[in-house]
Amino acid sequence: MYTQDIKTMKKMVAERFSPTTFNNQPVSDELINDMLDVARWAPSSYNEQPWKFLVAHNGEENFQKIYNALMEGNQNWAGDAPVLVVTLANNNYARNGKPNRHAWHDTGMAMGFFLMAGVEAGVQVHQMGGFFPEKIERNIELPEGYHPVAVAAIGYTQETAEQESRTRKPVREIRL
Ligand SMILES: Cc1cc2nc3c(=O)[nH]c(=O)nc-3n(C[C@H](O)[C@H](O)[C@H](O)COP(=O)(O)O)c2cc1C
């Protein structure tokens, strides 16, 4: 029966949360690459894989540039994260240049795979939409055609009240 497998999945999902504090354990570049190695297997429209992940470790020049692009509310906590990532999406199909209206959807899915791989390895990923994409586009050279979708702070943390207070709509509310 699948019941036990779903329980295991629910336990993984319960372990994930979006922390605003990180401990000082660094996140290795090897782990980030392992998480990306999972992310790249996300499904995507026409298997375009329209995503890229801009990775910056704390102390690197790009980390500061990404941090500077965050809105104030996020700057208040994200500066201590060991790693910041910007997901980028190509809004046009590489195969024919036509608009890819699934590009952001697919990039979010790749981020979902990336962050669950992180949970398995003991790190948390806190995504942020509160940033100024034009600041990133102005200050960091991005591959042609790719645009910032979201920023994420990544690091080790401990269980906190933030994690315990997570709530969700019940199934009956999301199932039509
Ligand atoms: C696309 C996206 C944008 C988000 N933007 C922000 C943000 O700007 N600042 C923030 O603190 N959290 C942000 N979050 C985190 C959500 O607030 C968080 O996922 C939600 O409250 C559920 O909490 P949980 O992740 O701990 O389960 C964002 C999450 C997503 C997926």
C-alpha cells in the first residue's frame, strides 16, 4: 500500500519551512550542486528546462548585489544567510523563440525539487518575491533572455516557533 509512502512524504513536507534565522554552519558548494542535480529533473513544458539558478555564497560580490536588490523587510533577516540564489527563467522557447507561458511555472517547480532536496540534506530554503528584479538585471550580467523570478535564502537552522506556527488550507478547500 502507498499509505506509508505518503506518510514519509508528509513527514518531509512537515520538516520544511521558511526560516528567518540561520545558524553559522556554512552550506557547501557541493551540496548546492547536489540540490541542482535534483532540480534539473523537474518536468517542464517541451522539456525546455527554462530555468537557471544564480548562486552566491555570503561574502561573494554577487551576494551583496542580490542582497541590495531585496526589499527592506527581507534585508532585515536575509543578510545572514550562507547562500542566496536567484532563479531565472527564459520567457521564450529556445526551440522556436515563441513566448513560453509556462516558464515561470516550470522554474517554480524546479525550485520545488531544489528545496525538497535541501530538506533531505538538512538545509532550508526561504523564497522571496520581495525584491527589485531591475536592480539584479542592472547590477549582475545575466544570460540573454533570462529574467529574475524569485530570490531564495539557504542555510541550516533549528526548529523554531516559525516552523510550529505553519498553517495550510484543508484539502476540502483546495479540491473543487
Ligand atoms: C514566490 C514566493 C515569494 C515569497 N516571498 C516572500 C518574501 O518576500 N518574504 C518572506 O519573508 N517570505 C516570502 N515567501 C515565503 C512565504 O511567506 C512562505 O512560504 C509561506 O508563508 C508559508 O510558510 P512556510 O514556507 O514556512 O511553510 C515567499 C514564498 C514564495 C513561494
